[in-house]
Amino acid sequence: MMEKKVRHRIEISATGKAELARMFNVTVQNVSQALLFNRNSITCCRIREAALQHGGKLVEIREVPAAPRTVKILNQKGEVMRAVVVEDHPTL
């Protein structure tokens, strides 16, 4: 069985990110990295807390396996020659 990955991020407006950057005396890029949980310093934890207090929304992202689908292989006349079950596909 495949392990499901769960990621988190905090969504806040661009003006909210700029305000957090000013409050913590860091760059907007640093705030963005903190809100994506790419960095985990004490300052980043405080930025995340402040973002949630100022209207940010915590979003949980779960990766789910793609359901298998059937692909039909056609001949030159457009007739179905055979059907193949594809387990992993990149399209939605």
C-alpha cells in the first residue's frame, strides 16, 4: 500500500504577507517560505502563528493515488483493437 503524503500551508493575501514581513523584519520571500512550511525556525513558527491570527487559513494537502483507467487502442479505421488498464497517469 502506498503511503499518503500530507502537506500543509497557510494562505494569506499579498498585503498580509507584506505586513508579516514588516512585523518580523524579514523579506516577503522568507514569509512565503514559512507559510509553505519549507522553513522551520523559531521566527518561521511565529510568522505562521501571526498569519493565522491575522486571517490566514491553514490548508491541508493530501496526495491520493490515481484511480486506474482504461485506454482503448484503435486501428486506422477507428475500431477498438484492445483495451489496456493504465494504473498511473499524469492527466486528470
